Amino acid sequence: MPSLILSLARGAATSPFKRPGRPEAVLPPDRATAPPAPPAAGPLAAYRGICGFTEPDALPVTYPHVLAFPLAMRLMTRRRFPLPVTGLVHTWIEITAHRTLHPTDALELTVYADGLTPHRRGTEVTVVTEARLSGELVWESRSGYLSRHATRTGTGTGTGPGPGTGTGPGTGTGTGTAPSPAAPGPALPAVAEWRLPADLGRRYGAASGDRNPIHLYPLTARLFGFPRAIAHGMWTVAHCLAQTPQPHLIHTVRADFRAPVLLPGTVTYACDGTGFQLRDGEGDDARVHLTGTAAARSARS
């Protein structure tokens, strides 16, 4: 935790001096790594509680992302990283879980950046996270993070910023591309209505370590253009996946964060067995906050 606090402080101090959107910007080829270690029981229990995971013998499929968050922060707050970390917004994530992970697994974690992509609202960076057991790749993810800034054309490959906060090592050339999100598609069957409290961002931040100011208080969120604090994108994904009958069998996940979830607020969780959504109520005018898909392994694999 001290290293995470140091990274957050360094990010807050250096962000005002970074100028995103420079055509000559490149990504450093650095990798941030952590030696093999099982997750700490206390933070894992807090994460399960806030996200709704109930399987005691399985690591939540989204938890390696949380374990690697300090590494991602260390990477993105380095002087050579071209984007200011303060106010970065998580726009999409893809996860592949090659096997079910357990709380006793000593995971070796690696994080690196894999490309800068023009976005109609700024610049997006793709961050790759890998988890290994005894050298075997057992879990991996690719995430898009948006740094919002003025653009010359107002066009790009991405969609609007989402609620929270791509294969192979980055080369530092800044030429990587992010996968384009699919269209939201038709409304899925409503399953439940969730009432989200004003302190959800602070509670999830305490469990995950992600204390981006856009999630904490109305005042700190307004500094970055949001009217109130917004829910973490990774909380919305995790809470949706926790509703599946056997979350430990989830193999692949793709989620796109389409609109901020303001706190406090009420959202509708919808699911058809494979796809899932979070939206505001029903009808053609319902605002879609999150769309995603999840595919499972067979119980024998």
C-alpha cells in the first residue's frame, strides 16, 4: 500500500505538467512487475463484499485487475508516460481467464502499455495485464483508459468516456490500436434494479485501491467535468459478473463503459445469459451505461 500511495501522490504532482495529444508522444517500453504472491485475505474479503462475489474457493475473475492496479499506477505515473494519470477514465476491458484461479494462488503480475489511440474526446492508452503461475499465463486483460482533452478534429476511433476509473509488449512507438466497441444493440431483459449509494465510489476505492478523484466526492468529480461522483467501471463489471450462476467458470469478458453512472443513482441490470447491460430504466430513451458479454468454460475444463 505505501507504494500505491506514493504512485498516487506522484501522479497528482506530475499530471499538471503533462500535455496529452502531442503528435510526437510515444509510450515507454517499460514493464511493471510483481513477484509471485497470493492475495491478502482482508482486501479480498472487502472486494467480494462490495462486488457481490460469494464463491469462497475461487478468485473473482476481475480480481487480478485489482491486484495489478498498483503496478498500473506505477507505470502510468512515471515521468516518461505521456498522459496525466489524474482523471483518466476507464473506457473498455477484455479479460481472458485461462483457468479458474484460487485465493491461495501466488500470481506473478506484469503490466505494460501497448499503444496510444486518437479518440474523439482525447487520447486513449491500452494497458495490458498478465498473471502467471509458475511461468504459465493463466489470466490476461486489455484495458482502454481515456485522457480527455481538446482535439483538433473532434473525431477518432473511440466512444464517449465511461464510468470509471489490447497482444504482445508495447514497442514505445505509440501506434497501437484499441478494438472498436460494438453498437449497444437491443435492450436485454431486465433482471434487477440496483440503488447505488453516494459513497459507493469511496467504498470500492477502499477495497480496490483505485481512489481516482472522479469516484470520490461531487467536488473532486466536478474538477474533471462530472456533475457528481461516478461509479468505478470495474465495479459495474464485477457486480454484473457476480450475478452469474457460476462466476468461477467465466472464460472471456468484453465490457464497454458507455456513460457515467452518477452517484447516488438507480440503474437496471439486464442480462440474457451471455450479454449484460446496465441502463437507466426501460424504454427507447433509457440511457445505456455498460454493455458486455461473458462466455464460460465447461465445468470439466
